[in-house]
Amino acid sequence: SSLAPLFDSAIVGVCGWLAYYTRWDRWNMPLDYLSVLILGIGLVLVIFPISGAYRSWRGALHWRATGYTLPGLFAITTLLMIAGTLTKTTADFSRLWMGYWLIYAAVGLFLFRWISTALLTRVIIDQQPTVRILLVGDGPFAQSVARRAQAATDANWQVVGLVALTEQDGTTPEVDIPLVSLEAMESMI
């Protein structure tokens, strides 16, 4: 979604504030920490799209969606450390705060993606019609595609068969899907 960078930057910002509270046991953040927090939020808006944080992960595991954000998160942390070194302000900031911020942001991004995917899947999948899929081929790759299509929790797919392109020697596919011949395929279309 086009709102994902805004949500991610808000999550990173809230996690930075929570990390400050965890480190210093107070909510009022001084201006120097607040400026680093705002810079980090701005970097999320720029670095995450460049680092591939929003590439499609349809049918993949939820932790992979967060895994796509980790390179951007580490790049932002590195850029903030380099900026602190170049401006000779690294001694002014708590490394523990930065560590908490990084950990909380990774956990927050994971939870956001997990919860939003679970909610959207329940709302959208119930309203989508079943998409019937006929895979051409019966080899290991076609069977792998069939297994992934059957296991996808974010789509309403039904694999109706594998089309055998050559004469079968009596072997059956490893997946529990009917094997059909080219002639029988005509009637299924």
C-alpha cells in the first residue's frame, strides 16, 4: 500500500520514544534526541523504499516481510552513527538507547505486518471467490508451485490438477492433486 512508508515511519518513531523511556525512565525527550528521532523517521521514508522493504511477499511467511525491512533499518542505524561520528556528537547519545530503538523497531515492524496481514486476510479472503488453477506440467517444479499455492493463506486458490505433458510411467505426483492428460485438459477449461 502507498501508506506503508507512513506507518513504518510512525512505528519507528514510537519505538524510538519508547526506547528513550526504557533507557531514561522519562517521556520528555530533549531536543538533541528528538532531532535524531526526527532524522531517523525521515530516513525511513527514504531508505525503506530504496532497500526493497515494500517488495511483494505474497504467499511467503510473515517473518520474511519484516526481513525485507531489516536491511533498511540497519542502513538507517549506520547512517545515524556515521552522522554522529562526523559531527562529534556520539558521546552525547546513549548507545543503549540506539540498541533499544533498533530492537523495538524490528519487533514493532514485525508485529505491525503480522497483525495487519492477519486482519486483511480475514476480511479480504472471505469475500474473494475461489480461483481455480490448472498447472501445466507434472514435474518437481510444478508440484512445488502446487504446494505453495495450496499453502498460501493470503489467497483463495484451488489447484484443480496437473497436466501431464508426456505419457506417464505409472508414477503419481507427490501432491494430492489429480493428474490429467492433455485431452482431459480441454474439458476442464
